[in-house]
Amino acid sequence: MEAVVLAAGRGTRMGPLTDRIPKPLLPVAGQPLLKHILTQAAPVVDRFVIVVGYEGDRIRQSIGDEVESVPVAYVEQPEQRGTADAVVVASETVEAPFLVLNGDVLVEGDVLHRLVDTTAPALVGTTVDDPTQYGVLSVEDGRLVDIVEKPADPPSNLINAGLYLVDAGLADALAAVDESARGELELTDAIAQRIESGVRVIAHDEYWLDVGYPWDLLGATEVVLDQLETRLEGDLHPSASIEGPVVVEAGATVEAGSTLRGPVVIASGATVGPHAYVRDGAVIGPDATVGHATEVKASILMREATASHLSYIGDSILGMGVNLGAGTTVANLRHDGASVKVPIKGALRDTGRRKFGVILGHEVHTGINTSLNAGLVLPSEATTKPGSVVLRSP
């Protein structure tokens, strides 16, 4: 069976991280987000067709022509007009029935096997604590009765998980949908048109995550790192300490007196130490630097991010080329113990995380002894002055 994978959007809620990286290529445990769903689907797929748009060439270069020996083709969605339009663009190159997978979903278990083994059209449903941000499903006897997008008063906690099996009839309906209230051509509108003729719902009660916000990258990384197995291929100083599952890739360097407490990934070209402490879900990206007496906990440092001296980084995401001046510290806990809120597209969003630090866009530079408050977002190329205390996002 073939699979259409939706990866054309920019991911504006992920800004500023998507200023230079398309959302499908944002890193999860050292691999692009898109690579995870492709790897998960590979056992049930004969060919992938990835729909690209924003920074499509970078996706082509990163993913290549095959994943897990499954060939990969690409189609361009010239204008991001919605999910229905994306599938229509790809449907001319595949034969029904075919899978449609969102490229920003992380899933575990055998749900894709069960999906391909059912009769199309079908979709996957899963339960979440807050369904108001999703398409909410009403189901009777395994059949879809209704689907409502982002309702203020959801009829249930069962939501559309963004994994579909499309037949020829649904493909035709996709080409005929009208613009939604959001001004997009929605795949779910085509599904709603097929309800009377029967749409199966496959229940999924294992792990599922829609990586929609920056902090979801940390959540996804935590889940993937749960499966981590120690692999030490880089250059480790004899005095370095390794605890728990740790990956040090070939070409990485861990210098004297450093401690890695897993799960931790140190990517090729990265340098840790001397006397650094990297722990509890940290991923240090390619050519990044964690220097003397710097501690990194449960954070993602992207390519060439640097924290060379006397810094603390907790529960944070640092974009490419970030440089933290000596003594830069990140706060990752509110004094009242409440979950940290982050400004996204002009509104405060609750991360649902008691501990969350900062999101730094690409090429952010901080002056020495800068303090960064919990929930702070700094845009790409922002700078701070020495001794700055930055409490709010600009």
C-alpha cells in the first residue's frame, strides 16, 4: 500500500524554530520529526509520497529517496491551501486505497497495521485530556457519526488522530470540498460528506502526540529516548562518567570530568566539557558545544548551538547557532508551582508542564550573566546585554 505524507506547512505555532527549518525537520531525539512517522509506517507501506511546500528542497535532501528500504517520492503543493488540497495534489500519483499520514504526528503500537487491514474509508481515533484543539469524533459501533472541528463544548474526548485510509470515493470528495471558515480546504470536510456511506474508526489507546507546539518536541523526545540503548562511538575521556542509556555518536567528543546521565544523545561533531553535566533527556545536536561547568537538563540544542562557560539550561529548546554568553542561566520553574505559559502567535498557551524553560530562535546571542525567565521566547538573531534579566518575551 502507498502512503501520502503531509509535510508542506511551515508550522507557524513552532516559530521562531521554523524560521529556517521546516516543521517536519525539527529534531526529535536527534532525528527529524518526519523521519519518525516514516519509520513507523515503513513495515506496512510499499511507497511514500511526501507532499512538500515550505522549504521543500531541505526535506528532500534530509529524507532522501528511501526510508527503511521503502522508496520515497515527492510532490509539490505550490500554495498551502489545506489538507484536502494536499491530498488531491498527491492523489494523481497513487492508487486507492492509500494511507494519508500527518507528518507531525508521533505514534506507537500497531495502529497502522490495523488501519491498513480494515476497509476504506477509515481513520484513527484517540482520546486526549483537552479535545478542544482537535476534530472531535462521535462514534457508534465502530462507525463515524459526526466530526466537529475544535468545539468549545466537545461531545467526547475522542479525537481525529490524523491517520487515514482513503478509498476512491473519498479521494473524489476531497476534490469537491469548499473552503472552511478558516479559508482552507479541509480533509475532514470530505470525510464528513462520506459519513452516511460509512467511515470506520480505528481506536488507538497507546501513545499518540500531535507535535503542534515547541514544548511538544520535548515530550516527543522523552518518549523516543525511553527506547534508547547505549552506544559509545565518539571520543570519551577516561575520566568522563556515563550513567544510564547514553549515545555518543562517532565524531563527538566528551572531555575530562564530564558526566552524562542518560537518557542522553550527543550528536556527531558535538563537544561536551570539560567538567560539563548533561542529563535526563538532553539531546546535544551536531557540532554543538556544552562547555566548562555547564549543565544541560532535558533540553534540545540544535546544530552549532553553544553554551561554553558556566551556564544552566533546563527544559529548553535552543535553535541553530545560538550562543550563550558565560554565566547565562535559564529559569524553568514558577515560584507558585503552576504550569508554565508561553506566548504563541500573540496569545499565552499553557504548556501543561510544571518545568519549562525557554525557546530561543536561531542565532540568538546572550551577553554574559544573562538570566532568562521560564516561558520566555526570543526571536531569531535576538541579543541581550551583559547582566540582562529578561522576564518577558519581546
